[in-house]
Amino acid sequence: MSNEASGAIARTAGDDAGPLGYLVLGLTLLATGLLSTGILSDAGLKDAASVAHLVGGLTLFVAGLWQFRSGDRFGGTAFTALGAFWAAWSEGAGASKNAAGLFLLLWALLALTLALAAWQGGMFSRLVYGLLTLSLVLNAVATFGGSDWLGKVAGWVAAASGLAAWYWATATLANSGWGKALLPLK
């Protein structure tokens, strides 16, 4: 029975939304991380809310659904969950410090789960999810304690996680486009 007759859809490498998910995750982490460091005058974490909501929330969620559809349980879980995180984070600007700290700490548990699940995926998986976990824990502690300097450190760690995610996506896309290892992934 053909795929058309059975209603099954043949999957190709083009069905992989992994590069899209990592590119979006990387750009969102870079934007929010750098904006929280204070390196840009008159810009802060609140300025990243629309980027986090639309790019991080919506696009990651869609990429996650795409990954589920292609049979990638890890990518589907990671991207839809992180899409939900970014959408909720962008809407929670008026939360108390204890509520915000608890929110960040609970999402750090999700990031830790992803880090453990992705550990065998290679160096970039460990970097992305390990640094994301660390940045969320640091941000939670900074929020609970009202520590601006620790919040800035958390921002730099988030930016490093974003840079790793962005590089992974860029290398994957460039390598597949060129048909050879243009940018190293190991």
C-alpha cells in the first residue's frame, strides 16, 4: 500500500524543525540575556518581552509541534515547553519577586530535565541546556534575593546558552546547505 493510499506522510530531512527551534531559542536567549546585563543603556529585561513572547513563545511552540509530528519526542518536548516558558515569562512582568523566583526555579527543573535527556546528544546539547539550567537557577536566586549583580551574571550565562544554540542551528543549516562540514559540530 502506498503512503498516499494509507494516508501516511513520508518524512524527509526537510521535516526537521530542529534548526528553526535552536535558532529561535538562541536568538531569544541572546536578546533577553544581553538586555538583562545592562550593557545597553536605557534597555532592560522588560524590553525583551515582545521578542520573548512572539519569537520565543510562538515560534518555539510551533517548532515543537512540528518536531512531535516528525516523531522527535525530545525536540517536541523541549521546544513546546520552552515556547510555553517564553510566552508565560513575557506576560508575568507584574509578578511579585517570590512568584517570579519560584517560576524561574520551577522552569530550571524543566531545563535540568532537558539537560539530562540531551546529555548524549553532544557538546552543543550539553552547553545549551546546561547553561540554560544554570542561568535560570542564578536568575531565580537573584530574583528571590533582589540581587542586581547576580541577575546580570544570569544574563551573561543565558547569552552564552543562546550563542551555543544559535551556533548549532547555523552550523546545521550551513553544513546541510553546503553538503559538507563547513562549521564544526563536534
